Amino acid sequence: MIAARLPCRRLQPLFSEEQWRRIAVSMKLTQRELEIVRLIFADEPEQSIAAALGISVNTVRTHLKRLYHKLGVASRAGLVLRLVGEYLADSQAARHAEPTVPFQRAA
């Protein structure tokens, strides 16, 4: 197999800690919701999320249902897409911040 011979590089996380914080604030996520979202983004199954957070699988499912409703999505894929969209919007806003001095036209 060719894939078995290819060197495997560890991928860098897409979001920095600061970006996760800004996304959580803009999406109004609780600390627990953010923990679950980060694990979903890492493609962890519900059982692993439950074990990592010390909660039951049913509690994870309840959190996911509430997150889906809160963010207006219907699946994990929708959740990830919404997160990436929020990240891109945050990046655009940071790059194109409003000027501090309003533009005035010459008469």
C-alpha cells in the first residue's frame, strides 16, 4: 500500500486557544458546550467524549441536541461547518476592522 509508506505528519490544530475563546463568545457557548464542540471537531465518538468529560453518553447526546438546536444545525457535519464559518467570519472581521477615524470626504 502506498499510503502505508507515506510519512505521516501530525496536523496542526485549525484553531488556536484564542480563536476557540472568541468563537465560544460569539456563539454564546457555555464552557461545557465548548468542551464538547472541541471534541466533536476532533471527530471523537460519543463514548470517548463521555469518558473524557466524566459524564454519561446520554448526557453527551443531550448536550449535542441542545447544541444543534442552539446553532441551528441538524448534525455533527453541520456543527463543524457552522464552526468553520464562524472562524472565517472572525478572521475576516479581524483583518478588516473598522477604521478608528471615520472617513470624511473633501468638499
